[in-house]
Amino acid sequence: MAPVQRIDGKAFAARMTTRIADEVRSLFDEAGLKPGLAVVLVGHDPASQVYVGAKHKATIAAGMKSFEHRLPAETSEDVLLGLIAQLNADPNVHGILVQLPLPAHLDASAVIAAIDPSKNVDGFHVVNAGQLATGQDALVPCTPLGCLFLLQDHLGDLSGLHAVIVGRSNIVGKPMAQLLLGANCTVTIAHSGSRDLPALCRTADILIAAVGRPEMIRGDWIKPGATVIDVGINRIPDGDSTRLVGDVAFAEAGHAGAITPVPGGVGPMTIACLLQNTLTAFRRKLP
Ligand code: GUN
């Protein structure tokens, strides 16, 4: 059997970012306007600080305006909602992202609901989710959108393929299911409580792992030749240090048709799709 192919999300994301930057430049030449992305971080979660820094760098590299708001962990909901109202009203801000998780005293649902859906570049607002579920033009959550792009690039037409998604989160599992249904897949959403999960996974032509448990999906859960998309980013101890692993036991997946590595697979696509969504939100506001 042919050796497993690595799906290079880093290279794909770099090509996407170059195309977006070209488009931003020509829109600026035509209209004299630039897309702007506001990112709000509350508190000092170390992983969130890394993500927010990476988003800022990518936004600038794409020629967009980046507005960073780093607020103390004890920020009240009123203050945060006040900032969101200000960003909703600001014509220079086309995309708004509030980094999750929020400190425990803040209600993430209320905060997400306060973001204007036309600027909600995470696609987390119930209006965005409803538009996606009913097949309307929507701002789509970045991680599942990136997974769809990688699958279409690798497999072409996805019609009729059986996709099994392990994970039912609002951020990945549920929107991933909607996107794959839209691409004419047969879709199963499974989760850690599904009965005989290994057997279910073995029926997948496309296996999406989004459970957040290091290497939970073993090699013998993967059908030979299947395409595996590993959304997990888990830091585990490794001697005196740590290393990143996905939700799939990568070393056991030699019989898959293709698999995304961790790191360098889905992760870079999330940021590229955030830029794509910001550009989409900006285009929709052009006269
Ligand atoms: N935290 C981890 N991933 C994400 C994401 O895609 N968007 C936001 N807002 N927070 C996150």
C-alpha cells in the first residue's frame, strides 16, 4: 500500500495568506480602505497569549489593520460589553474576535451574543450558526472551515463520502458537520460517549478528530486509506520538557491515505481562515 501522505496545512495556509494579502492590496488601491480586525484578550492564559500574538502578526502580514485589546483578568462584564459595543460601532473594525476561554466570572455566551454577527469573524454568534445550518452565506468558524479547505484540496469532490467527526463542540464538531453536509458527505457526529467508538471510526472515509484528548484515536480505529484530519493540539510531558500531540496516535496511522500532522496541519489553517473571514466581512461592507 502507498505510504501515508502528510497534509501540509502550514504550506496551504501560507498560500492562502499570500492570496489574501494580494487581494487586500488591490482593494486598497481601488477603494483606499483596509480591513481591520479587533482581537480582545481578557486575562493572562498563556496559550491564549500565544494565539493572540500569532493572530496580530498574521493580520499585519496580510496588510490589514490590527487592533489588540488586552484587558486585566478581573475586567467586569459591563466593561467588556462596553468595549464590544464600541467595536461594533467602529467603521474601521470589520472583524471582532474575543479570545476564549474567558475568566470564569464572565459569561461567554452573553459576550459572543453581543458581537455584531456581521463582524463575528469566529462565526460563533447564534445568527452565524443559524445561517450555516440553513445553507445561507455565513461567517463560518475558522477551524472547521480550514479542515474543509484541506479536505477539498486533497480529495477534490467529497460527495458521498462517509465523514465521522469525533467531537460535538460548537466551535468545531457541529459546524464541521454542517460544512461536510453542505459538501454532500454522509455525516456522523460521534463523541467520547458513543457506543463502540473504534468500530464507528473504522467506517469513516474521512475521520475528523476534535476531542481534545491526546492520542485517543488509535491506529486500528482508522480504515486503511482513510483521510484523517487531526484538530487536537495537546501539550504532554516529554522527559524534562513537553511536546505537542494531536488527538490521533500519529505513529500508528501509517495505513491511512493521508493525515494532518500536529503541529503544522490544522493549526495554521485556523489563522488563515480568520484572515479570510475578516476579508469577507470587509467586502460585505464595501459600498
Ligand atoms: N480559543 C481557541 N480557539 C479559539 C478560536 O478559534 N476563537 C476564539 N475566539 N477563541 C479561541
